[in-house]
Amino acid sequence: MYDLPFLDLPPLTGAAGTVRLPGSKSISNRVLLLAGLCEGQTLVHDLLDSDDTRVMLDSLGRLGCGVEPGTAGGPLRVTGLGGRLQVHEAQLFLGNAGTAMRPLTAALALLAATQGGNFELSGVPRMHERPIGDLVDALRQLGCGVEYLGQDGYPPLRLTGAAGGRVDTAAPIRVRGDVSSQFLTALLLALPLVSADGAITVEVQGELISKPYIDITLKLLARFGIEVQREGWERFTIPQGSAYRSPGEVWVEGDASSASYFVALGAIAATDAPVRIEGVGSESIQGDVAFVDAARAMGASVHLGPNYIEVQRGAWPLRAIDLDCNHIPDAAMTLAVMALYARGSTRLTNIASWRVKETDRIAAMAAELRKVGATVVEGEDFIEVSPPPASGWKAGAIHTYDDHRMAMCLSLAAFNPLASADPVVPVRILDPRCVAKTFPDYFETLFSLSTTERSLVPVITIDGPTASGKGTLASSVAQALGYHTLDSGSLYRVTALAALTRGVDTTDGPAMAALARGLNLRFEGERLWLDGRDVSGELRREEVGTTASRISALPELRAALYAVQLAFRRAPGLVADGRDMGTVIFPDAPLKVFLTASPAMRAERRYKQLISKGISASIDELRADLESRDERDRNRLIAPLKPAEDALLLDNSAQTVEASTDIVLKWWAQRGPFGDGGTPQS
Ligand code: DC
């Protein structure tokens, strides 16, 4: 999935199954910081592995914390600083991770002010547009040295101080709470570093937003021995003598915001069996589980267990809602997309914080929902979404603005067949890799839970004679599109190998068909396992190839392998290579390529392939062999090797793999609704 410029989601029609959520980003980064600041070791279980946690881990490592990754899914071991700086100068790059930038700024500003230091904190360009002024103002009240290195009010920052310095905590520290709750979180996480001499009080100015996130902060501080006293949502006091104490072990809950996509998936598409989401539930400390109530209001049928959520479709179409979403800012984005499946207009209010997140999410959401056909009204702090009429769905190339939640939310537009869209449309997600911020396997997970009609899943067929480079081209095209591959020749080869090993008569059609039907196969990328043994290497043996060519003329065997091959047609799409992909197996494929290369060229390629594997060979013999195999494949009665009538011919004798791939991708773009793939991301 990495470095894909785009991923096309075919129209999807159903969903069921179980998803185990990755760890919560909010909890992961708070726990990492607390483990990094406290004394001793903390074992962190189920940590989210993502861009944002990686920058936090990297920073802690640079600051001298011990960070030992867990082996084979085991817990991460963090050895904390015990409040004493080990490194007094560092430059930290924090990507676009607000959950790293804000708390590290607070912690390092306080540590530098008391123990001496010089730290520079920066991020990607978008990070330098995300406000931090309110936090800096609060830190300056304490006497910390904070300097803006770019624009006032925004990162990058320099934090300085001299050893033996003091911070002034006598007066209450005032911090604004109406732009981002992360400023308050940052202070609360960091202030125990200096609470030895007296209680410290923080006063919130303005109406505090995103209160549930503060709740997460307070609960995690309690796990690390800090009992913050709270008066309403205005005053927070850290008692004198508070000191971080490692709980020894911590388990990170699943990400409740990520759960929202699968709750929505269940509400929209789980008509038969539920979608079960494991890792969060009624006992969660994350406020975003309140999303479940909003989803229920829209019609979802939800069963909430302590550590899981089961969702099925309830009301359909969904019900439009008018909801103040201040308490669930991240998950509320998912409601905006559920609105595509509601009757009437859904209005989400009190969401001004969307404008200062990974991107301006109100503007982004409005623009991208319009691309799929919705009518959207946006205001400074609200969004109102009306679904497209059945005939108004459009194939949109969705910009994701380096915002994981935009990518995950908009993927749900692919279920337009369930809204009776006519015609049904695919959805193109640009830069799909941005989901790595919180959910690296999001699309794989979505596809594994989703169902669709086979005819809606796009297939590119690449047929051609032996050693024409079909397999290489198919893999390369599949990689560029994020599609699955089917190397159909390997099915004939593996059947041949099994027959040779087990002594089955390779001329006995019914026996060979029975053998093929009973094969215990596992595909993993380009590799193939037979009965739990990786046989990818053995399949390339000449004897296996020759036997494969002979048995492939058996009608009973071809019939037995038919269903096996059809099953490879799964979302998001398939690139299938062989002899009869375009003629027999996938005759409705929208793009069929017939690949050829001169016999001399093919013999030379096969020769190089064998020599590179240390197998001796003669070019002349190889050429004679492949010509006789062509002859046999072309002249057999059933599924002979020939181009489909609507196939495009590609002679790659003089082409590199890259050049051939580009040609196929160009043909593919011409067939799809997205033209050149949309304009580049801003
Ligand atoms: O592409 P390959 O060399 O791995 O294929 C091995 C044999 O399998 C080939 O000689 C013909 C047969 N084959 C076929 O009949 N139909 C296919 N779709 C793929 C391969």
C-alpha cells in the first residue's frame, strides 16, 4: 500500500465480520510521554504503531529515555528520565503530530527552565500552521523561555533555560481552552515535573472544548500517580509533592475514533450479520465512544460490550440529525459521511476546532463530499450535509490533505449502491497512505470486512505466451494500483508439482481435477504454499513447467480451477495473468492486455532468470522448448492461447518493465471515470 498515488475503491455492497482496532493515538502518545518522564520502567502493551507514535518514540529516544521495542507483538519497554534531563540540547522533528508537539513543548520548556537546555521543535509545513500560542503564553507566565522561530503563535519553537532556574507556580496558570484542549492536556501532563514545592493550579479561560480528551489525560495521569483535582472544567489543581509513579504496565485501548468508521460501516452495510469491533466498549476512557449514541440516533443498531461494539443496520435510510459535536470532534467527521446515507440534511454544530486540525477539516469535508455529489453548507463552526439523489452520485477523486481521517471517512462513500445510486460509482482516494498516522492497515481491514458483487470489482487481464514477462508486468501494475494479483500459471504448476510428488497419473483428467480441488494452498504476495510448505522456488523448475503445459489441456482440470480463479476477484481489484484470463475466466474485464515478445527475447530472459538462480541452461534448448510450449498452448482444443477479441496488444521485446507498466496504466486510466487521476494534492 505504500507510496500509492491513489487507491480506487470499487462500489461496495455489504459488510460483516470482526475488526481488532489499532491502539488509540491519544492514549498511546500520552502514555509514552508519561512513561518517558517518570522514574523506572513501564511496559506498554498494544501501543499504536503509526507515524504519530513513531515521532514521539523517536523524540523520547533522543532525549535519553530507554526505548526497547517489544518482540513479536510483545510490550514496548520504556525507561523514563525520572524528571531529570539527560540531554540538554536537541532538535526534534514532530511531523504533523499535535499529540507530540504540544506535550513535548510543555515538558521540555519546564525542564529547560529548571535544569538548563536548548531544544528546537519543528514539524511538517502544516504543523507550522497549527496554533500553539495559547500554550506558549501559559508557559511564558511560568517564566519559561519560549521563542518562535517562524511565525508568532505557531511552531517551530525554541525552548531555552539555564540550570538552577525556577518557574513561578504561585499564581494560577491561565490557559485558553477554546481553541484546542491539547494546550491544557500538555500543561497537565508536564506540570507534575515542578510540583514538588507547592500545589499548582491551572485555570481555563473561555469555554473548554473537547472535554472528553481532558478526561483521558486525567485518567492516565492517575495511572501514573498524579491525582489532579478538578473543579468543573475551569480549575485543575496538581497537589503539592505530586510525583509520577510508573504503574509498571499499561494497556493501550483501541482507538475509539477509528472505531467510528466501522460503527458507520455496520450501520450502513451490515444487513445480515453484525460488524464486531474489538478494543473499545462501554468501559473505555475515550470520550469518542459517545459516537455510538450519535450513530444510534442516525439509526444504527448497536450492542455495546465492555471491550467491544457490535453494529448492524437498523433504520434505513439512516435518519438525519442535528447535533452539537463539541464532545466528539474527531469521530463527528464520520457522521458527516454517514449523512450521505440519511434522508434529509444532517447538521453538525460546534465544530470550530475542525479548522485547526491536520487540515481545515470543515473546508476539506465540504469540498470532498461535494465531489461525490452531496450538497454541503459550511459555516465557521458547523457543516450541513444533504445526500445526493440516487442519480446524482459522482465518481470523486478525493483529496485527503495529508489527513488520515479524511481518507478513512470518505472511503465509506464507496457503499453508494446501498443508497440505490444509479449508476453506482467507485471512489478514488488520493494519497491513501496518509492513514498511516493512526491506522496503517485501514484499507486492508475495510476490504476484509466488505463484500461486493464480483462484477463490480475491476480486473485487468494480462495474457501471453510463456516467458513474455506477464508475471512481472502484472505485479508491477498491481503494485501501482494497490490491487491483488493472480498468477494463474502457478495454479497449473502447483497442480503439476503435486501430481509429480504424489504419483498421480497426469493424463487422467478426473483424477487431476480431484487433485486440484483438494489442494491446500496459501498465497502470500508472490509466494505460494502447498500443504504448509513454500513451493515458490520449485514451481519454476522446467519439469514442472512442462508438466503444467501438458495437464492444462485437460478440460476437467480447467473446470476445477475455474472457481478457484474467480475467487481472486476481490476488492479493490485484480490483475490476473495467464493464457485465458481475458477469454475464459474474466471475459468482462474492462482492460485486457495481450503481451508478446519475440521468441529470441523470451529465451534470453528465461536464460538470465535461470542463471541468476544458479541453474545451468542452454539458450537454444530453452528457445526450442518455449516454442513447442507455445505451439501446444495455442493449438489445444480448450482455452487455447489467443488474444481476446477486445485485447490490446503489447510487444515488450524492446520495453523495460517500467515502460510497459506505464502503457498499461495509461490504458487503464482511459477506461476509468477519473481521467488522469485528479489534480495533484495541494
Ligand atoms: O505462465 P506459466 O508458464 O507459469 O504457465 C504454466 C503452464 O500453465 C503453461 O504452459 C500453460 C498453463 N496455463 C494455462 O493453460 N492457462 C493459464 N491461464 C495459465 C497457465
